[in-house]
Amino acid sequence: MTREAITLAILEIFRREFEIVDPELDKDLRETYGFDSVDAIELLLEIERLLNFELTHDEKKLAMDIRTLRQIIDYVELMAKRKDR
């Protein structure tokens, strides 16, 4: 999965699930869009659907410090590469 495909998929998830259209890549999701812990759990479920595999506990823990859309894209790219190994 290319970074471009990941970016488009994540933007679609944000539009569809969180009604956030054209979010800025480097804005803090909590401060700018009111993204909360329930949203974060839903996002992880959507990422699992996107990647077509369940994330491990340790992989989910890596996501705990994510604050921006760019960090989400980086995270999904890393998880996709782990799956391909």
C-alpha cells in the first residue's frame, strides 16, 4: 500500500466516520477537531479494517502518542510494512 493510497484512505475515514473534511496534516486532532479517546478507538478499528488484520496490543500502544493526521499516516504506513514482512 503506497503512502498516497494510505493518505486517501485515512482522509476518507475522517470524512465518513468523523465528519471532518480536509483536515490539516499537522494540526493537533484533539485541539482542532475535538478528537477524543472514543474517536481514537474507532480510528484504530478503521485502521484494522483498512489493513485487513488485527493490531496487537503493542501496536495499539504505539498509537497512543499520535496527535496529527500526518502521524496517523506514518503509523498506518509502518503497520502496513510490518504486515508485508
